[in-house]
Amino acid sequence: MKALSLLGSTGSIGTQTLDIAAQYPDQFRIVGLAAGRNVELLAQQVRQFQPLIVALSDADKLPELKAAIADLSPQPTLLAGQEGLIEVARCAEADVVVTGIVGCAGLLPTIAAIKAGKDIALANKETLIAGAPVVLPLVKQYSVKLLPADSEHSAIFQCLQGVPKSGLRRILLTASGGSFRDLPTEKLAQVTVADALKHPNWTMGRKITIDSATLMNKGLEVIEAHYLFGVDYDQIAIVIHPQSIIHSLIELEDTSVLAQLGWADMRLPLLYALSYPDRIATNWEPLDLVKIGSLTFREPDHEKYPCMQLAYAAGRAGGCMPAVLNAANEQAVALFLDEKIRFLDIPRLIEQTCDRYQSQNRSAPTLEDILAADDWARRDVLTASQPLIAATH
Ligand code: MG
């Protein structure tokens, strides 16, 4: 039986994790829940899973949550704001903390969880991309496990079981190609938020679905793979695989290639992160290769999707540059989702902000350096986007 604390319980990752916990009550117990502002769903989750501690980021809505669960006995500890999030992350009873919060907001709670000795089921890639120079040494220092819940990194992690470190030559990250993979490049200038949110294969949150449409998601995953598996950027390649059945592959030194396959269902990588190193028997639909019929692959189009190259460049620059790239992307995507800028403004704004960034502490940035870089990049994108916002309204 593993005790789980869940950050971002009302989001896509959070609700799927709770589906797993509900399905396997003899394997998993929920001890902590943290959500942003969806009081109604959080209250329902508290009733169903009876955690010990609950946090709501939006402190103004705490009375509403209190009222919604007033009849429960015993009452969980109720907290609000960033401090509440951190308390849920370091909950004494938790064995594993699932980080399902969107964006760099997951960084401080993840650090708190590591310092409290918790294993991390990493469903928030931004944490590692921005914070790796600080997070990775802490993972080592506190001897905790960083278990990837991202489908590609779970695939690589699964393939790597039993492979000696010297045996790995190359990582092949598969990409669905996102919402616009079959759209001609010249049509990208006119696409809307609604178009971009129609992902062909995966049901995910809004931010990551836009990242999939720009292929920044894949670029961020390249950086994530570099940090998780200690592989050079030259040894991480992207291949477009429209069916999303192969979730990624590894090539070994003898040219053998190993892949992990499954339906495009986030519950599988989540389950493995939670059950590692065990395998839990499920009644989920088994993969049917005959039904799928064919698996196809193509070269990624870097002209159409410049975000992949921006991510490789930021990853190679190292230091705070991945944090700058990530924050610029988060800000640009937020502006796009608010219909303030156009789709093609996203890569332009990110590139300009990365170009303007003056690296302070290249080799070994501190947490303060990273947070300052993150903050600077968000403000820089906001400033740079002003003329674009004026032009579209
Ligand atoms: Mg992924």
C-alpha cells in the first residue's frame, strides 16, 4: 500500500491519478490533495478519498471549501495558498508525491517534497526543465526517486530497466505532431485557440495541448529527457509518429532498439510511476496490433515548428536558459489562450526573449537565479507582446 499526496488534484493528471486510486484501493491511499480553485470538484474528491490534508491555492475560496465539507468527520487539515501547497507536498504520511500542477508553479512544492524524503511521480515537466540545476542535486542528496509520469519518459524509463548505463546510445522521442500536423504551414497564421485545442490523440490540459500544437511540448521533453536520463542533446532525436502507440524508444550500443507500446492513455504511465518497480494487473483494454494495422513515422518539420530547435538551443545553453525558455513559453501560451496574440507569435516571442536574456550564472544557478530568470522572462514576454496585443484588438 502506497500513500499518495497529489498536487493539482482537479486537473487532467490529478483526476486520472484519482481514477487509479479509486480502482486500486488496496494499492493506493490518498493522504493529501491540493488544487487551484475548483472548489466543487475538490470537495467531491475530499469526500470520496478522505485525505488528511487539503490545500486550495486560491485562499479567497477557502471558506467555500470549508462549508462544502462541514459535515465530514474527521475533518482534514485545510490550508490555502502556496504554503498550503507546500504542506501537502511534505505531508508526513505520504510515500509518493504526484506533481500534476501546470507550469513552473510546481517547482517550490516539488523541492519541499524532495527535502521531506518523498519519491516524486513527475507529471509536471516544467519543474525539471526550469529547476533541474537545483532539483537533481537534491534528488541525489535526499536519495529519493524521480519517477517519470510523462508518457515518453515513462516509455524510456521502462525500456531502460535492466540496461546498463554504458549500453544506451540514443533516445528517440515520439511525437503525435499535435493539432496541426496535417495543416499546410501557410495556414498556421490563421489558426484559432479552439483549433489548437483539438488534439488528435490525447486528452490533456489546455496548456500542454497548445504546447503539443507548437511542438514546444516535444522540445521541452527533449530537455526533460536530458536531465532525467543524463543523455547529451546530440543523442536525443524526435520522430513524428501520428498513431501515438509507440511512446518512445531507446537505441542501444549494439543497435538494438527497444520501444514501449500502449494506447494513448495517460493512466498507464501514471500507474507505472506509482507502482514502480512492481506491475499491477489491470483490466484495461489490451493493445491490439491487428486493430491498429500500421504504425508510421516521419521526420519532424523544423521550418513549420521552430519551437523544437529553440528548446534544443536553450537546453544546450544550460544554466538558467531552459527556465527562461519555459517561462517565456508559459507566458506566450497564456496570452494565446486569452486570444491576445496569434499562434505564430508564440515561437517569435520565445525566441526574442531567449535572445535578450543575459545569463548571470551560467554553470551552477541557484534557486534564486532560476526564479529570477523565470520572473524576468515572463515580464519580458509581456512587454514584447504589447504591440501584438494592440494589433490584434
Ligand atoms: Mg509527453
